Amino acid sequence: MASHMRNTPSRRPILPIGIAVGVVCVAIAAFFGIRALLTNDARPSSSDQAPVVTATDESQPTNDTAATEENSTDTSMDTQDDPRNAEFAVDPSRTDWNYETGDTKMVYLTFDDGPSENTQQVLDILDQYGIKATFFVTGINPEYFPMIRECYQRGHTIGLHTYSHDYEQVYASTDAYWADLAQIGEAVQEQIGYVPCFIRFPGGSSNTISANYTLGIMSELATDVVDAGYQYYDWDASCGDGADHTADELVEATKADTAYGYQTIVFLAHDGAGKASTVEALPRIIEYFQSEGYSFAPLDRQTPAPHHGIGN
């Protein structure tokens, strides 16, 4: 019996469209997911990243810090490279001292007993007149020791006037004097890098008060300090500010003490505590010397060294 069913060719099964689309989406997602993982592994996490350095980070100085460090470096180099370091350092082998005055009218302003609260004002006045001077310093006010460095950097000469400036202590014996001188030498070396050769005895080499403590000590020290490489400087004239006076009195004393018309004058004044009248008188003292035709200079090895007659 003939079949009425038609023979149809066999067909391949066809995936539903939804399933096909799903497979494609999964493949795409898998591809980008793997790529993202690889990318993330190659990129440091926030905890692994190097910190961003800002201007306030401790590893990089701020503008203020950088400026301070730069100034500090410049200051150190200024002091270290100063040709006065080698020239003015105490040296027993140097005997090239000058005791003869020249033909040029010259004033060497010297200031004793500082540094103190008055030293800055003295420096400013000297700057106004373009004058360099010499400061024989003590250790009486150690809080002002940085002013020693400031004086030196402004071109002034630094000398030693003993640490304590206590007559009884300084002149108790020659050993006591040398110990006190060494102490102020160390303090100055910390500020300018060396121990200077210029010194001034408390009361000058002619003082007689030292006899109250040790007979003959000045005669011995006057020789010994030069043998050790130092040179001591007394003075030719003074404004008289070792005692209390008004500024007017100091100016008049200056004129009286220089009336002899010396060509070279090592002039004594003080920038220690309580010497405000000296600060007030200083401009007029400078102008007086200028009117008399004098120039100004700081002490150096070629400066004539005035020595008083030894009184003890």
C-alpha cells in the first residue's frame, strides 16, 4: 500500500536565536573581563603608588626653608673663603708687626666689651658712613655671640678682649689670663672659623689695677702674647665712654683727646651694655674726624700697634 507521506530531506538542527546571542555576549564579556584584569595587574594600586611630593612635603623644602638653607650655605661659604681667615689667624711664626705710623691721616675705630644690645646699632651707623672698624669682644653677653659673626661678615675686624673682663679673675695669674683668653678665642672661632691674633688687655697694657692681684703680670704678658703669635693694641685717643657721660660730653672729649693732630689714631670706644650714649654720639664723632681729613680702616697686621708704657 502506497504511503501517502511525503519523504522530506533530513535537516540540521538550528539553535534558537536567543541562545546564539547569549553565547556571543558571554564571549565578549569574558574577553573584556580578562583584558581589564590584565590591565589592573599592570597598574599599581593606590597603596602601591609613590606619593606625590608637594611643596609642603618634608622631602622637599618649602620656599622659606630653601631660602634659609641657601642663606645658611652662602653665609658659611662667605666665612670660609674670606682671605682674612689665614691672614688674621694667630700664628707664632708671624712677626711682621708694624710699630711705625704712616703719613696718611687714618682713624681706626675700635669698640670694646661687646657684643651687646648696642652692637647692631653701631653696625648700622658704620654702614651708613661706609666705615669698617674693629670689635674687641668679650663673653659677657653670650646671647649676642651671633653678632660677632655679623660684624665679621660686614667687613669688620674681630679682636679678643678676654671672656670674663673680670680684672680679679683675668689678672689672678698668667695662667688665669691665658685660660680666659683661650675661652674667648674658642667662642670667636665658633663664629668666624679661627682665633684672631688681635687682642686688647682689659684696662690696657698700662693698667695698674692688675698689681692688686699679681705684681709684674703686665710686663710678663706684654712679652708672652707677642711670642705666642698675638699682637696687643692699646689706643691713642678715646671718647671717654669708659665712664658714664652724655653724648655731647663724649663728642667734646673726642675733640680734646685728638687735638694733638696725630696722623694715625687707634680710637677707643665701647659697644657694651649700657653704652647708649656712645651710639648717640657716634655719628658726630665720625663726622668730626671726617671734617679733620681722616679716613677710616679696620685693624690689620700692617696697622701701627700703639703700646702704652707698662705700669705693672
